[in-house]
Amino acid sequence: MENLWKCRKSLGFCNATEIEIVSLGIVASGVTFFMIFFLLSRLSAAPRGNDKMNKIGALIQSGAKSFMQTEYKYLAVFVVCFWVLLLILYTIEPPTGDNVDGVRIGACFLAGAVLSASAGWGGMSVATDANVRTTQAARKEGLPEALRVAFTGGAVMGFTVVGLGLFGVSIFYYLMTLGRNDVNGEELRMQAMESLAGFGFGASSIALFARVAGGIYTKAADVGADLVGKVEMDIPEDDPRNPAVIADNVGDNVGDVAGMGADLFESFVGSIIATGTVGRSDAV
């Protein structure tokens, strides 16, 4: 680690300004946002199929959005309450001795929660639209074309997670270095990374509840579809005449897509923040 620190000093990283440090992350996030728009344009060009397919797809999308709106409504109450708690605690006992620490950590917590929820919502919205387009591609063009459409829809989720993660961490790292005129150098950057721990905490809070709530919903719907549909009513598996099948597909989108998106976002930004914290600790 000591040799790595000497290498950083020889390359001039120690003399770089904070905006120069975060500029690469901001530019990279801009590239990912461009890729998202490009992939969405390709996905929108794929045909959606017949009226029956669109009707079923609309039911699944409507159910997924209704579930997410209700879930986020309760999560918003939790986030606000925890934000107030963090604000009070870190204002009374600031880690760096600055009473503004509560505001900084609270702001990072809110930003992490909002961006984590946005990553899940964005991925879910695209997935519910890509499903019917993938089905139509499989019916008309075959497996290779269906795989291309499905991969395009999934790639939107990947770029959304990376883009929002890089943008959020970069911007808030820079913001956390402002207003600390009495601290310079590596100590300033270390304190900024400590504030960013709140960003990762906010992302983890959303990821935990989104993953668990979505998983419980999809498993309950899956069991209900099997027991009532196949056992009691003798309806074939995955038959859209069984309302539980629609609910099962809704659960797959809110649990395996939206919940996974928030979970991946939390893991992505958490690894960046942890690595930066360890590096700054060694530097100081």
C-alpha cells in the first residue's frame, strides 16, 4: 500500500483539485446516459405484437407500477424518519467536530435512497415494456432476434445502475468537500468519504426493502397460481386466464427486476465508497 501511495504522488494525484478527481466519473456517467437513450430508441423500434399480447402486457405493467408506488410510499416514510434521526444525531455529535456534518450525511442518505429507488423503477419500467416486444420477436423472427431485444432491455437496467451510481457518488463527493476551508489535502478527502457513507446507507435501505418485499410478493403469487390454477381449477400453467399468473409476472418484475436493480445499485456504490474510504484512511 505504501508503494501505491508513492505511485499516486508521482503521478500527481495529490495535487489534483476535487473537480478534476470527479470529472472522470461525471463524464463516464454522461456516456452511460447516452447509451441508455440509444438502447431505448432501439427497443422502441421493436414491434409489440397483437392486441391480446398488448392487453396482457398492459395488465402486468399496470400491476407492477401500482405495487411499486405503494411500496415506495411506505419506504418514503421510513427514509424521512431515518433522515431526521441522522440529522439530529450527527448534528449533536459530529464526527469531524463540524455541526454541519448532520446536514451533509443526511443529504447523502436522501440522495442514495432516491437514486437507488430510481434505478429500480427505471429498470422495471423498461422490462415490462421489453417483455411483450421479446415475445413478438420470438414469434416472428426466432430465438436470435428475441435474445437481441431481451438483451437490449436488460442492458438499459445495467447502464442505469452504473450511470446513476457514478453520477451520484461523483457529485456528492465533490459537494462534501465544499465549505471545509479549515481542512485541506487528504484530511479533507477523508472527511468527504466519511460523509459519503450516508449515501451508501441510503442505497442499502431501499435495496433491502425492495428486494425482500418484491421477493415475498412474487413467491406468494407463484404459489397461488400453482395451487388455485393448476390444482383446483385445472388451468394450464402460465395461462393468462388465471389472474394469479398475471400477479406472478408482476412479482417477477417488481422483485427480480426492480428489487435487483436497487440491490445492484447499492452494491456498486457501496464498493466504490468502501474502496475510497480504505484508500483515504491509508493516505492519512
